[in-house]
Amino acid sequence: MKYTYSLMIQIASKSPKYFERLHRDEANLVPSDHFCNEFSSDLTLIPPKWRENVINCRKCKRALVCFLSSYFTEKVKYRLTHTQRFVTAGGLEGDLKNKALAVMLDSNLQTDETLMCNAEESDTRIWLHVLHSASINKLVLSPDTDVYHIGKHIGLPIVAGTHLEVIVRLSPFRALEHRLLNLQALVAAFENDPDLAGVENMDIPQIMQMLFISTGCDFISFFNGLGKATFLDTLFEYSRFITSNSTDALGSLGNPTNSNGLLSFLRLVGCAYFKKHKSAFLPSFPTPMSLYNSTASNAASNGTLYIRHSDWLSLIGDRIWARIQYEEETIPSSDALSRHWMRAFWVLMVTIHIKCHHLPITSPENHGWKQPQHNTLTIDWDSENNVTKAKERVALTRKGCSCKTGCSTSRCKCKKSNFQCGPGCKCLGCMNLPIEAVGPRVWDSNSTDSDLEDEVDQLMVDIFGNPDDTYLNSDEEQ
């Protein structure tokens, strides 16, 4: 029997979709003069600029989805063959909200209990339908590009080890040539890839799943300047180190429920930043493993692998600091990455249950989010200590020092705070510069102090916004 599915979106609270809606609300994409549309019949005209007036308004979008669901189930039954069944889900309200309706040729609507689910996204709920449809060969079509990516990664653990032949269409609907991806063939390609020879085959689908979630999706923040292709290339190049489960590098992305899964994620992120700025580590450290091995002596004294990974990430951050233009381009701290991992793990706990009828959605608090006000969730980006240090660094970068004798002692407030002098400094003959800088800073003799100060202040405003009133107070070297 052939199945055709029409999957719509439905609303839930404090779920992954909740955070996506928060981002869209903050973007304020609905025009100020917008009025909501009603879709009551097939004669209803779609308004001009329909993305602004329908899609960006949650109420209008929901009304359209519910109308289309009802319209399709009424009209399609006359166009089906005797071997076809049409199913719609997610575009229903009231008692039918979490259920799926099915219709066959010249038959009445029936509720399909096997497809009942409280999932709110069609690009995840569709995999429940993939599992429960009677066909062995299944083709997944959707104009939503998320379905392609979720099919390539989230769907892999579902089809792995089964006899299902699931094909996901990758090309847009209007493309002249169709690009199709067989998930079973993709699993086999991963398992036979020599770059992944050191990884257990049974772990590969789960590794790809967690890589997709943890490196950025609709519900998890991305890494500035590092896309999914970069992380995938990094995994292939350093797979033995990232997922080795060796004595001094425990953990695998394929086993995120284990606390050592965090360590594997830290190695993935560290290797990605190392790979992007590789020349900053040469010739002393040709690989991220060699830099990691340099922390062995310190690890022996404190005895924890997490601290060793944290030290390793700090070394990477120190090396690339002089090469970046903005602070968000540097590698996050281990504390920030730990919170990011908790958010990714929370989304994973929802995702791995997409083949179930009821998703166990737990509270996101204590999973990288916090609730400072009633019924309001915000991202817990980093530890308070690191946030304070970042604010001090920004304040110091804005104002800088005005030393006259080289900034070589702790009387220089930049040196005293273990910061290198930056564009906000007005020091002369400075020797506290990034390691790649050559020679002391020499100011243009034709520039006056006031011109230079105005130029630096404007640069800081362009980069950081309006400066704070509070700066670090310390004695400057005169």
C-alpha cells in the first residue's frame, strides 16, 4: 500500500519549538499594520506579500494550515487509487490535535492511532510515519530544507539496522534535476569510510545525529564562522581523537548519555577551531592531538580530564586571539561549551523519541537555560565568572592604558589583568602586543592625541556599541 502524508505544524509550550518561536518573535517580522486573515473556503485569496502577511504571523499561519488539512482530506479521496491512502496530521484542533486522520478512495475519514503523536514539527514527526507506514520503500518529500538535514542525520539511527529503504529528496521542488539520498546507502558509506575506521559502526548514526544537533539547529545556537560542513570535515580528519574512547581522551558523541560525551564534544569544537587557524600553531603543534598531549603534565597534577580539556581549549583560544577581528570569533570557554552541550542534549532527548507517540518533554531549566523571571526562559551562556571577565576585557579594550614606558610591568593595567594591549590603548613603545605583532607600537606623529582618541572611541562604538560608564580602575604606568 502506498502512503501519502500531509504533515502540518502544531503548537506546544516549553518544547524545542518554543525557543524557535521566541527568536522569531524577537525578530518582529510581522508588519505593524498587519491584520489577521481568515481562510474559510477555497475561494479565499492569498493576500499579497503572503510571507509577511501569513507565514510570519503565527495566528494566520495556523489558520492556513488547519484549512489546508481539512481541504486536502475532503478533496483528495476522489483522486486516490485503491492502493493509496492519504494521511494528514498536525493541522487539527481540539480533541484531534495530536492525532492523524487517514482517508482512502471513496471512504470516510478515520483516526489512525498508530500515528498519534504530540510532536510539533512536521520535519521530525514525519519519521514516526516513516516507521509505521506499511511500505518498505519510502520517499520523503518536503519544501522545508530542515527535512533534508534531519533526514540525513536524525533519520539515520531510525533506519540503521532495519530493512527500510528510505529516500530523501534533496533538491528543491522547482529544480530541473532531482537529487535523492538513500539513507541506508549513506549509513553503509559512513561505515566503510576509511577515515571513520576507528569508530564503532553501531555508533556512527548516533554520532551524526548528535553532530547535527550540537553544531547548531533551529533550537541550538551556531558557532560563528564554523558551519556544519566544517565540523563534519573535522570529524573525518580527527575521528580517532574525537571519538577514540582512549584512556586520556574518553567519550564519544555516539554515547551522549555518558558524562564523557561532553569531553568528546569539547574535542570536536577544539579541533574545528584548530583546523581553521592551523598556521597559528605551527611548527610547534602540527595537530590538535600534539597540543593536547602538551597538557599531560598539568593533568597529572590536578587529575581531572575535564580540566585538561579546559586547559587545551584555553591554549587554542590564546593562539588564535591575535588572528581574530571580533571577540565572538574566538573559541567559547569550556563552561560555555558545557552549557551548550546541555542544551543540545535536551533537544536530543526529545529527538530520539520522535518514533514514539508521546514525546517526554522535560523542563529546559538546568539544561543550559535559566528562568530569571516568571514564565520567561533565557539562555545561560556562560558562568558568572567568565561573563565578568568578558565584561572587564571589553571595558579594558574600550579605554585601554596610557603607559609611556613600554607596558612591561604590572603597573600597566592591561598587563596586570593578563590582557594584551588593544586598539583602545594610547601607550607608547608598547611591548605588550599580540605575539604576531612585530616591534613596539609607533603612533603617527602627525596625529594629535584628540584625533587619535576620537578615532579609537568611534572604532569601539562600531564594534561594541555605546560604551559603558564603568571602567576598570587601576594605576597606570606613567
